[in-house]
Amino acid sequence: MKSPKLLPWYARKAGVSIERAEVLWRKAVRKATADTGWVGNAEYWGAAMDNFLALLEAENSSLCTPNLADVLRMQHRAMRLPLTLFEDLSAATAANWQRYFSCWHRAA
């Protein structure tokens, strides 16, 4: 059975590959055949399309795509780490020098 001409559009819209969409289409056709008992009438094609869209929606919700904002935030933190470490180290060094010189001036 041939797939609908809009299948690549539906696949891109749902974020799945065309091959996976074709598998889902065949599954939807089998379910429509079992549900309606007929092949080729308007009720059959409507049921096949409804099943296909439901399968695409289920497939889209099962995909685990990372959130780009989280990835960028993590990259930003990783890039700032050396600067933060240098800032903390220089603040600690300055505090130690001030403590050392204040003790040295009191002793003198």
C-alpha cells in the first residue's frame, strides 16, 4: 500500500524520520483495516489517517530531545569556571597578604 504524499511533511512536523513515519503509516493502515473491516472507502481512509496522526503524536511525545537552553547554560558555566577560580584565588591571596602585612606592622 502506498503512503500518502504528505507523509514527509507530517514526519517533519512531528520530528520523526520519514522511515519511521512509513512504519507508523503501515501500522495505522493495519489498525484501520481491523477496525472498519473494509479497505478503500472514506471511513477506512479517515480511520487510517486518525490512527496515523495519533501514532505520530505518541512517537513525538516519546522522543527525548535535550533542551537547548540547558545545554547552553551548562556550556556557559564551564567556560566561566577558570575565571571564577582565578577570581576566588586572587581574592584569597589578597586577603592573606593583607593579614600578613597587618601582623607585620603591629609587630614593628
